[in-house]
Amino acid sequence: MTALLLVTRELDVQPGEWLLQTAAGSTVGRLVIQLSRHLGIRTINIVRRRDAVEEIKALGGEEVICTEDEDLLQRVAGIAGPVGVRKAIDCVSGQVGAQISQTLAPGGEVVVYGALSTHRQTDPAALTIPLLARSVIYETKVVRGFWLNRWFGTTSPADALRALSEVRGLVADEVLSIPQGKPFPLERFTEAISFAEAPAHGAKPLFVFEDGRDEDDG
């Protein structure tokens, strides 16, 4: 739902347009790539690790930038050319989020839906997106947030059902591939948390609950 709403509702990205995204290797990031490929949208995908680059390209990402050893601003400028990028989504925030706003063409907008850079941080500087005031003012750039829970609370039931139906259709048609989770029984919750906290853990941990009924109970 987040991937669909960001691409088609929040930013209304059109076929042939560039869409810049951070955390391209995340679950939402991968779904954005799949959806964009289906809709004819060109993606510039940002990852932290060099070993993730080929995987993102194989998934359909048109361009991949690795912040481990590449200059984000220079690479985006080289890819998008003088027209620039007008639409972006960010799941990192912090300094990376600030750089995303700098890469935008005048009048561009970035929607922030996550803050991975703030994970386990206590430094106030890590909890902010330091924006250049002149860039925001004179180039009229827009930075705004998105949270799926709030969207559900503010949209109409009819709109929510339409979006859910659209997602179900995209999955059924195999446009979107939902990654399988790694099941954990509830008594192994500490192991599940450690798995979730591990870097590049891949599948998401899912708790499996026993229903407590015998088969003869129906």
C-alpha cells in the first residue's frame, strides 16, 4: 500500500519521469521498483552497500547509486541531466534526506515516509533533516511526510477499498512480489528481535501464534 500510494497518489509519477528513492533495498523500495517498471517510470535507487547494486539492477532498477563509495549529488546530476529530478521518496532522513532535497530540480518535491538514520540515535542532529533555506525558498522545493496509518484515518472508506483492491490485483497479476517472512513462534521472540535488528537480514520476522484448538474442535 505504501509503495502504491507514494508513486501513484502522493507524487503521481508519470511514465518516463525519474523517481529518486532512498533505501531501495528495503521491502517498500523493492516494491516501488517493481511498480515503477510496470508503469514505465524510471528509477534512481540509492543503497548503502556496494553488494546491493547488482541485486537492485536485476530487480529492474534503472540506475543505482551506492553512498558507500559514490557522491550522491554528482551521480544524480549526471543521470538526470539539466532537467533534473522533480519527484523523490525518502526513508532515511538525516543527512541523506537533506541531500535528496538538494538534488531536486526547482519545484521538485520529496515525500518522507521513514527515518532509518534515526534508529537508536540520541544525537539531536541525527533526528533532523537539515534543509538549505535558500534552496527551499528560491527553488520552491517541497518536503512533506507520509504515514500509512494516518492515510487510512483521513481517507474515505471507498478510497481505501479501491487502493486495497488495486494492490491485490497487482499481486495477483504478479506485478508486485511480496517477500516471504521468516516465521518465529512467540516463545522465541528474543531471537526474532535480534533477527530484525541484524543488518541486511532479508526476510521480515513474523510471529506464528498457535490457535490452541484441536482438529476435532472444528
